[in-house]
Amino acid sequence: MKKIFKSALLTAAAMGILFTGCNKETADAPTETIPENVKMMETHPETVSETTSETVSETTAETSAVPESNANNLAAQYGLTEDNFPVIDGSTSAIPIESGLRAMLFDIPQEEAEMQVKHTKTHTAFTKLLDGECDMILSVPLSADQKKAAEEKGIEIEMVPVSAEGFTFVVNTENPVDNLTQDQIRKIYSGEITNWSEVGGNDADIIPYQRNTDSGSQNYMIEFMGDTPLMEAKTELINFGMGGILDSIAVYDNSVDAIGYTVYTYAINMYENYDDIKALKIDGIEISADTLSDGTYPLLSVTYCMFRADEPEDSPVRKFVEFLGSEEAKTAITNSGYVPVS
């Protein structure tokens, strides 16, 4: 069941640090955590001037390559066609973002755009980017292993923030617990807290699910735990898909006693049994479009557009990145159920 966010733009200050509320040590640490070969960037697209009547004849030859059906859409304005459109891969949670952007660019229905999108998940997509099998990816922040892989290949990656994201912990709707502190969650996932009664819930053993090590959600979890050791999960408590970990909490046996984690935009926009789970408040703050937008939700992050820094300035990749800075792109992201980053 798809739910649409309110339109909201994030300030740079709100999105400056991954997991601003994780712990005292990370809060005071420098915001730059990516190695020198992977640089953060803000893209400020140049204004696209309108073609005047005096220059129409001069540009006819250049625009004739654009299919007639695309002559009046945004793609033509940015020099993009279906033939030269960048090959995009990425995280599962970013599929609606790419679909929305394609729909806006080519003036096609969202459903048609979705059929053109295929993401192979976070780690596989990044490997394909390094190997040149795709032109760019839409992804959650990189893990330490991913940064190292880029460094070893001598590849510099540029990252453009696209939409707000929130890391969220979820439980079954029948679980009476509505709020946990970050410290309580770390104690649950380190094995120190083992019964729901210790955090105001039922007298029942906590079933803490984890994701597989090469998932984007697990990147978030490792970052969240910080210096607190993440306990080794039993095999049956590891899920290999974003929907799988939520199914364990929504519909499986003993789901009322389970806890897991995901990215919020996937849960609210793409998970079909969303009404059977609830996102816990963290430190008393509920996750929502508003708390993502104003930066008050403590486990705040970003979905990025990532591409190789050696892309030529006039490449379709650069033209697509220019489009990402437009108001039309922000509208497309909002219409897809996400919160665009200003």
C-alpha cells in the first residue's frame, strides 16, 4: 500500500551527518567519513536558457536526433533520450525514486517507468558501478568495505544527495512497546537486554532479526552500533531481503516478539503488509516525512546518486545529475513518496 509523503525540502544542516543521534563520540566527530578517493559533492545545475526564435534554425540539426515523442519533454531539455539515458542500478528502496524521475523526464506514466527499472541491491549495484557495468547508482551510504573496494581500484566516486532516508526499528503492531532509546536498542542487539519486560513490554524473549552482511540495511546497523559489539545472529534470524525481515515481524510465528530494522521509505512505500508493523519511536521521536524533513529524527541519512568522477562534463550522467537539481526532479521525488534533499 503506497502512501505519499508531504512535500518537504531538507536543509543541508539537517542532512550533514549520518546518524546524528547515535552517540556522543560520533556527534562530535568530523562529518567527513569518506576516504579521499570518494568525494561528497553538492550539484548546482546551471540555468537552462530557452532557445529564442533567432537560434531555432541553428539548433535544428542538433535536436533532430531527439525522438519526436520526446521533443517537448524534460529529457530533451537536458539532452537525454531513451537511447543515451544512463544505465542506473541501486538499492531496492530507491526503485520508486528512479521510476518517478524517469516518468517526469519522459512524460510517461509511473507504472510504465517502473517496468524500465531494475535494481540489483546495494552491494551488487556498487560492484557493477566499479566494474563499469552501470553508469550510476541510487544507494544508501557506502560501507567501509565498499569505500575500500573503490580505493583499491583507484576509482573516485562522486555522491550527490537525492532524498532523505531514515533508519528505523520495527515491531509487530500487537507489541505494546512504542518507544525505545538508542541505548536500549544497542543493548538488545548486543545481547544485554533479552526480554521485552526490561523495556516496558510483555514478559517474553526478544527475537532480534538481522539482515545479511551485504545489505544496505546492515550498513546502517553496523554504523548505528558504533563501538557496541553487534551480537552474532543465529542463521534463522538472518533475512536476505528487505521484505523478508519485515515478514518475520508482520506475519511469521512469534512475530509479536520480534524486532528488526529497515529503511523507512521502503517500509512505507513498498512493503505490502505495512499495516501489520509499526516503526518504533526513537528517543521519543516518531519517524515521518516531517521529522525527516526538519532533521529532528535521530537516525537520519540520505539516498545518494553515485557515479565515477571521471565522467565527462557533457556525458548523459552529468546531464542527469543536472536534472536532479531541478524543481521538476524534486516534484518527481515527492510524488514517488520520498522527501527530496535541497
